[in-house]
Amino acid sequence: MGRAADWLREERRKTLGDWAAVCLRCGAARRWFDEFEAEVPDTCPECDGELLRRCRACNAPFSSAFAIECEECGAALREPELFGTRIRKSK
């Protein structure tokens, strides 16, 4: 990606939150900042499903609500489909 894309990504992170948390049951997502991680619930407020905010394999946070693999170690974060639709297009 070009420098403009990197700049935009960083601006978004500063405004919306550094990292993402995703419900494994319903797909609801929320963004969070490092200093407020303790305030992110473990369960989804919408459906009471598990709200994943860090990789189970390496404990790294992830930056996209659409992530299906860990950016650090490559481990699967969740299934690549939700409600019969692919979360992210194949590369």
C-alpha cells in the first residue's frame, strides 16, 4: 500500500481505536484503544457470544474487524464465513 493509505489507516486508528474486537457468534465489532482494553467486555452485548480481541495463539491484538487470521503469527482467529457469506474476499 502507498503512503496515503498508511496515513489514512493511522488517522482512523487514532480516532476510532487502535484495535478491533469481534463477536464470534453474531459478528458485532467494536474498536478499542490500548489504555481502555480492560473496559472491553468478554462477551458480546448484542448476543452474549464470545468477544475476541486478541489472538488465542500469540495474544496479539488485531487491527481489522474483518480479520480471519492473526497479523502476527498467522493463526486462525475465526471461521472465514459468517451467516453463509465470506468475511473477506480471497486474495
